[in-house]
Amino acid sequence: MAIQYIWKHLWRSMNKKMNEAIRLWDDLWFREGSIITGRYRIERKLGMGSYGVAYLCLDVRSGKRCVMKRVTPIRGGTERAQFIYAKETGMLELLHHPSIPALYSKFRYRNHLCFTMEYMDGKSLDTLLFQEQYPFTERASLLLIRKLLPIVAYMHSIGILHRDISIANVVVEGEHVKLIDLGLARELAGAESAVEDALDIEADDPSEKILRRNIHVTSDYYAIGHLLLFLLYSTYNPKERAPSGTDPGWELELTLHPDTKKLLRRLLLTEQPYVDVRDIIIDVNRILLALKD
């Protein structure tokens, strides 16, 4: 059993590295300055994930910026790429919300599955927290979550889970909050997706990843709970941390309103989970009123 486990991980690692090398080679066709299909001029690479590569482009016809995504999953090959491409573009076609990117076009370029979508101005929470070290108080953290929740409520209302709500995928522009990257989005009634999407989760993945990928509303709520913790820890003094080797947990490290702690426990599934995003909104509104005093 141990030998099978080792070989499985070795094979997975080798396959991943090989696919990453192929993806880098394919990047030669998507260099900065390249014009794709005679229309989209690549300005820079925005990022690379398990499912593909995103580029910031200028649409030379309209003069507008957009995001082009090339779907090249690290695992699963051509069939997997087609499945992911169909899912992500299908989700974008269903969603019509000012805080979610609009789908512009779908096409194949040099045998690569590509699509373009709206570029969302602003800065990701990842940038604000780790590059700019922006501090979020408890109230500011809850206000941001309060702005994010209606976007999630809209998605759930039409039967779609995001499944990747994170500090990298939440963008802030002034008073506005936006939610991007629907690469992992799936239908709520997704028994078929759960089977077809088996490569999302490995049996030995950490429990956090499994909870985030579950085809259930609690996967999005769990992710929101973790995002809220990231925000709350932005004002935590590292000097107050427990001695090395000990982990008292967020409940002891963070000084929070009791109802904020209860909110987090429910989001993180350690107490009775929420079943409807509207109940989360009600609780956040109530805590924000209490924090005014």
C-alpha cells in the first residue's frame, strides 16, 4: 500500500511538471505584444492556475481592455480541457451581474481553447493584504463581506456555486466589490458535475480543499469564512502570537465581538452551518449595528 501511494504521488508530480513544461512552451504563441486572431493584443500575463493562463489584452477593434483565458489544465489532457472550457464559459453565459465579468467571445487559437471576458478594474484582496499591507478592522472586514454576499446570493439564486472564493478572486474598486475567476464554478444540482469533475479532488487532499470543492452552498460559505479570517488577521499584532510550536487558534488570537465569532464558526462549519446566504446577510447586518455602539 505504501509503495502504491509513493508511486501515485511520483506519477502525479511528474505528470504535473510535464504539463507545466508544455504550457510554458505554448506560451511562445502568447508572448507580450502578440496579436491573437488579429484582434487581441497581449499586454501581459495576469496569472497561471491549475486550469489555465490569463492575459490582459487590448481589443484592437474596440480599444477596450479585456482578459483572455487559455484553458490548459495541468491534469486531464484534451478531454479535461474541453470539459473545463465548456463549464467556465457556460457559467459566464448564464451570469449577468455588474460585479461578475461578462463573457465576450469564445474561439480556438492554434488548437488552444480560449475566451475573452470583461476586465474588472480594481485591486485584489491578495494585493491589498500582502503587497500594500492594508489593514482591515473588524467593522471594515464585515462591511466588505456584506458587499460580497449579495454577489454570492445572486449566483446561488440561479443555481451556481463559485467554489473558489478567495483573496485572489475578490477585487475591490473604491466602494465596489467584485468576484472573478469562475474556473471552478459548477451547478448546484451538480451530481453529474461531481462525477465528471473528479480530478478536482484527490482522496488524500486536505479537508479544507475538500470542503471548498463540495457541490453544496456550504463550500462557498466556508470559503467566505476563511476570507474573513484573512481580513481580520490584517490588524493582528504578530508580537502577540503564542510561543513557537503552539497554535491557540483564531478564537484565542483575535479579539472579536462574540457574534462575529459565532458567525465565523457557522461559516467554517464548526457550528450549525448556514443554509441560505440571506441568513448570513441578516447576521452580518446585526453585528455591524452592534459595532457602531
